[in-house]
Amino acid sequence: MKHINPQVEQMTPFIVMDVLERAKELEREGVSIIHLEVGEPDFDTPACVLQAAKLSLDNQCTHYTHSLGDVQLRKEIARFYKDEYDVTVDPECIVVTSGSSPAILLALMLLCEADCEVILSNPGYACYRNFLLAVQANPVLVPLRKGMEYHMDDIRKSISSRTRAVFINSPMNPTGNLLPDSFLKEIASLGVPVISDEIYHGLVYDGKARSILEFTDKAFVVNGFSKRFAMTGFRLGYLIAPKPYMRALQTLQQNLFICAPSMAQAAGIAALREAAPDVENMCSIYNERRLYMIERLRAMGFGIDVEPMGAFYVFADARKFTKDSYQFAFRILEEAHVGVTPGIDFGTCGEGFIRFSYANSLENIKEGLDRLERFLKQL
């Protein structure tokens, strides 16, 4: 007899993957698709990272590491946080994971029990809600205000006796917004654990990304190598947590994942030590694309109240054209042959918006927006 966990049945599909999979089907049929839907760097992984990975394989470094991660990598992460944010992180307070997604899962499994609550932004990264359902917790969605701003008053009103954490993400996916220092200072003083997803740090074009650890040493930080260092396929991330939680996190890691891949960890050490010039070059190119995309989208009639300051997305108001972002995104794919992500993927408050990724060449972005402009003129 078929039985599915009710929590799993409540999970929503990751719609951007549905768009991507349909786009791949069209490409197999010979259709040229411009991909503006995927949140993945289009740059090659830095050469120093590849060399370190190859050397680790040549030297047969293909075995288990410490469950918390290679000690040298954890020391490099601690050094990085000291250099970047002037905060002191104990390497023993870091668990290296197979991408940032397991880090999120570990933090939520640690803090949550059945029917507890975790506060999330609406719109926000689509998978956060489903991670919560996986640990039998309830997402409490706080709508972002005009300009896609997260407000402390709204968060305070959402806190209850069942609240176990507040989730923040800066720069934010899908909006590209940076959370201001005043917000981070206030949220650090709430008395509720904060989980801060800092995966897009390093990809900031206006302003400076601040770590929650600059405001409190009691927070949980999720980070990784996929976005900043163009290492998505290496599946390497980490979680920084307060010392009293580390033995419990290590137990979870040992049982669920054992350790992150040894080759990927060797590559991560090289990324932190040597890849800063590559990151700087990527940021410069991303910024050129960002400015071009904002100008073109506004000229077409999309609303962009606040320009994104980080990540590689523009979250554009498309309500001039549609009330159904899901159908609209698939029409754009089928008729204009441009992949975009519907705003509904990120929550109910994302309806009517479209997320455009500029993790593609400027040439492809220009072609994609030309196709989109022709499509809109036919509506």
C-alpha cells in the first residue's frame, strides 16, 4: 500500500528546476534556449582550485576526513572570517558539509522539533520552506514590504513560544538585496537563534555584505564555495555554530553524511588561499551584466523599485504583463525560448514577479532580452 509522509506531500516542487528541465527538453529537440533562470555561476572554476583537486587525486587523497572536515580547511575558513569580517571563529566550531544544503539541514535538525516554528521571508529561497517540512517544523512566512525589505517589526510580531529560529539571507535570493547593519544588529539581540545564509557573500556590487557573526557569536552561519568560487559541482559548504552545539552537530554529521568529499576539501583550501583575484574578476563582469539587465528590463516596462546589490539576480515586477508568473514564465520559455524563474517559486509574495539571472554571458543576456522584448510586443 502506498504511503507518503504527509510532510513530504506538503512540499512544493522547486519550479526553477521544472523550467530548466523543460528547457533541456527543448534543446534536445534543436531549439536554442537562453538560460536566465539558473542560479549557477557560468564561469569556469579557478585554475588554482582545479590544480589542487587534481593534485589530491594524484596523491590518492580519496579517503574519509575528520567528520567535522579537514582541519586545515577549517583553519582556512576561520582565517577567512577573520580577514573578511574581523571576527574570531574557532575551527572546532565549523562543520564542513557537502554543499550548503546539508549545512541548512543540520542546523534545522539541531534546533527544531515537531510543530515548532521558524521564521522565513516571503519571498525567499524556495527550498528553505521544504527543509523545514523535512524536519517537521512549520515555516512562518513574513512578507517583505515595498522594495522587498525585511522589517524587524514584522519579525517581532511573528515570534511565539514555538519559535526556534529566524532565517536570514543576505544578499537575498531572489531579490539581491543586502540586509542593513541596523537590521542585523537588532535581529542579533532578539534572543532567538539566527540562521544566516551567507552563500552569496563575495558577490556584492554596491555596499558591503556583513556577517551576522559581527553582531553576535551565538548565531549559525551557512556558507559555501559554490557561488563565490564557481564550484557548484564540488558540493562543498560549511556551518559555523556556537561551541555548545558542536558535539550534537558532529553526531548528526557522522550519522547522516560521514564527511564532505576529501578532494573537494582540498580544492576549498586552494580557493580560500589563492582564488581572490578570480573572484574579483567575476564580480566585475557580473556587475557589468547587472547594470545592463536592469536598464533593459526597466525599458521594457518591468518594475525594479530597488536595484539588487548582490548575488546575480534581478527580481522584476511583471504585474504589468501578468497575474500568473508560473504560466507567464513557461510562455516565455515556449514562445521566446528564454528560461526565467516565476516569482511564485519564492512564495506567495513573489507572485507577479519574474527572477532573471545574469549568470550568463553578456552576449547571451542581450540576445535573451531581445527575444523577451519581441515576445512582450506581441502580447
